[in-house]
Amino acid sequence: MLELTGVKHIEPLHYAYIAGYVDGEGCVTIGSNKCTVVCVITNTYPYTLNEIKSMFGGRTKLCKRTKIKWRNTYRFSIYGKDACAMLVKLIPFLKEKQPQAKLAIEFYNSTDRKKKDRLIKQIKQLKHINH
């Protein structure tokens, strides 16, 4: 079982709120190196992302606007074991990203390269579903 290290007790309501952020503004995927689980949330409001960082680890980054009429965005990202530990806590509350989160955790726990390749394909397919 993946556990968060150094994290204080978090109320289920907070997990549900963060899961909403992941569902609406987030991405659960496998990194371009095909070796690590990645969870990213992008938003124009840095305070919530910094709060998520304080709960789970990871990092936040300012992404400067590329067009004058756009606002700056902020990106929270977390990788590998820490990403999986966070996703384990959020799975009961995730809606849209729950299948991707489950596959990402399965990917992390697998040592079989063929299985990992299959899981990567499944995650990519889930990103292209029209609702």
C-alpha cells in the first residue's frame, strides 16, 4: 500500500475537493520517458495549488501568459510514488479521472514491460473519449 510520508491527517472533504480539481483542471498520465506516473493540475489560482502541495508534496510553478489578454497560470505537478500515493487517496472521490488514476497506479506497481505498454495505451485512449 502506498503511503504519504510526512503528511498530517487530511479530512475526506479535502480529498473530495482536491479530486474535483484533478477531474476539472488536472491530468493523470505516464511521463514521456514511459517510466513514471505524473499528475498535473493547472489553474490561475495559485493558493489552492500551493495548499495541495503542502498536503502531498510535489511542486508548483508559475507559467507566464503567452498572450497579453491571458492570465498567468500556475502548475502543480507530482510524480512517481508520491503521485500514486495521492491518487490512492483521491480515487474514491474522482469521477472523470478515476479510470486513468487506477491504470496509473497499476502501471506504477507493475514490473512487466508489455503490461506497462498496454496500460500506457489504455490511459491515452481514455484521454480521447467524447462524452
